[in-house]
Amino acid sequence: MNKRGFLRIIEAVVAIVIIISVMFVYFNKQKAQIDEDYTERAVEILEEMSRNVTLREIVIDYNANSGDPIPLPIENFVQSRIFENFLDTEIRICEVDSSCGKKEFVDAEVFSAERTISSTIYRYEPKKVRLFIWRNP
């Protein structure tokens, strides 16, 4: 009997199993690192903002053509809803008929959502609020 040939076959099978196991673990880790889609979270934040009477009034009062910074209560509201430190955001308040794009180029995948806030109890001056979310580089 040639036990040496049988042992070589067993060694080859074990080596193949080890290589396939390492490749399987490696590809699963890479699949887990794929970015999450933050669009749904942006929609939820804007929906919650639209239900808040105080924030609605701030949005309606904001002059979209002035170039003023976004009011601090709105910035604080959005930041309080983004828990991950690796995410950046930008909020834009524009007229309804404008494109309301991002101010600066970001070399990352950017997720966005928009919501029209049309009025308060006393005024009808619709504005578009757009939220951009992306991972820090």
C-alpha cells in the first residue's frame, strides 16, 4: 500500500479548504463595508422637521436669496439626529422653483432628500429644504 500518495491528497484537500475559507471571510468583510444608503434617514429627518411648528416658522422666515447661513436651530436639529461621527451634512433652504444643489463639491457618495415646507398657520411662503449626507473622507 502506498500511504504516501493518500496523505498528499489529504494535504491538498485541506489546503484548498483553508484557501476557500480565507477567501470567504475576506469577501464577507468587504461586503459588510459597503456604505449604507442614508437617503431614508434624510427623508425621516426632514419629515420630522416639517412636523415641528417652530422649525417650520424658521424655514418660512428664512430669506433663501440672502446668502445668510442656515439658522442655528435647524443646524442643531439635524446634527442631533445624525449620531455617527463619520457623517457630514449640509442643509439648504431654497425657493421652491430652484434646483437647491450642494454648495461645494465633495469627493464622496452624497445622499440627499428634499422636503417642501409650504406654510405656517398665518403665512404661505413655500420653501424647499434639502439635506445632504455623506461620509467624511
